[in-house]
Amino acid sequence: MRGVKPHIEIDRGALQETPPPDWLSDDAKAEWHRTFPILSKRKILTEADLGSFENYCMAMGLAREMEREIQRLGAVQKVYKIDKDGNSLLVSVRKNPAVSVQSDAMTRARLLAAELGATPVSRSRPSVEDSEGDDDLYGWGARQ
């Protein structure tokens, strides 16, 4: 992603100890329980961020589910046909559809994690410690 990334702002009213929604998959709930305390401690997750956080957890859960599917069936699948004598013939080899689903889920998870401040690069960006009464919120400074 190009351009200047926004600073992560610490919100004094950040969420604490919010349980995952019941409708999340077990994998998504596991990701919620793993990452929510970290983001909560950093005080950047607010009520307005819950939708993005839920989507992040769903994407991570789906990526893990697809990994199990790939491990079970393999990254490629053999396509067979039965000839008129009843013999099985290998027609082609194709990519397991779970590979594409997993790749899309991992991309979505990475983008959402960056928005939520849960990647190494996003954590290295300076945060705005106290925006109340701060005229230099965006780092432009007063011109004199």
C-alpha cells in the first residue's frame, strides 16, 4: 500500500474484555482470544473497530480451516475419468480450490491486521499519545 500511513491513536476509552460473537467459527474465536488482549493492552481497539476486528478474526479462521483442508487433500488434486471399460484414467491435475480461498483469506487478514495495528510495521509507526488539546495532531507543527 502506497502513501503515508495514519498514526495509530491510543484511545482512552478502548475496549476491555469483550467476548467474541457466538457466530464466529472456532478458529476465528481462537484468533479473537489470542489477539484481543494484545490490542486491548495497547488501547487502540474501540467499539467502532469491532467490525474490522471481527473480519480479521474470520479471515484468520478461514485461512486456518483451509490449511487443514490442504493438509488433508493436498495442494493439488488429480482429476480422473472412467473409460468405457471401467478403468480409471488420470485426466489432469488441478490446484485444490482451498489454496485460492486460503490465499485470499491471508491477504484480507494481513490488510486488516495492518489497519488494526497488529503487524510489525504498523506497531513501529509512532502513536499519538494524547490528542486532546494538541494542535500538532498530524505532526505539521505551528508555522512561524
